[in-house]
Amino acid sequence: MEAKDNCGKMALPYAASNGHDPTVQLLVETLGVYNGAKDNNGETVLHLTALGSHNSTVQLLVQTLGADKEVKDTNRKMALHHAASNGHDPMVQLLVETLGVKKGAKDHNGETALNFAAPNSYDSTAQLLVETLSVDMGA
């Protein structure tokens, strides 16, 4: 179960990034697969699952299986940065409101989730971050 592909990914990231909750739970709880393992880009299963916008799987990983909700990849990006940079509003809202991720967290360039949403024309994500989630425009 610990075999990696050429990108350094194992079975767990593939199951999670496709929203297969029962398989994710089986791999972690029954087979003991570590949910914090990083691939060649420093991304964990949480990063990849947020990028795929699988809300129930992210909740399972964080609330049930104990994944670090604020883990950072090689570029110091959290799952929130990945979700915002792809305009995944429900995921952004889940990470901030439900799971309590720091909405002003900065990556290695000092950029926040808002910095990723705005230039990619994800107006609804930027609006969500500013208005609903009260992200400081200067962050």
C-alpha cells in the first residue's frame, strides 16, 4: 500500500482526490496508510482533495482521520490556496467556516487565498473571501 508512482503519490491521494470516502477510510483506519505523506511537490492528500473540490472527503480527512488542515506544500500553500486558485467556492467556505483554516495564511511569496482567486477571474471566490468570510483586503 505504500508504493509510489513517478510523482510520489500513493493509493490514498488517488482515492481521496476522486472523492472515494469509503476507500479513504479503509486505507487510513484499517490499513494504517499515513494521510500526511507528501508527494514530490510537497502536497498531501488534503491539498489534492481540496483541489478536486471533494468536500465530504476533506471533512473526513480532517474531522475523522486527523489530517492537518493547515499543512503546507513546498511553496507553503495550504489546501485553501489551492481551492481559491481554482474557484471552488464551497471548498473555500468549508475550509474557513467549518474547519477553521486561517483565511489570511500566506504562501512563500506572501500571497493569500484572495491573491489566488482575484487574478484568475474567480470573482465569486474573491467576493466570498472578502464579504462572507471577512478576509482583509490588505492581507
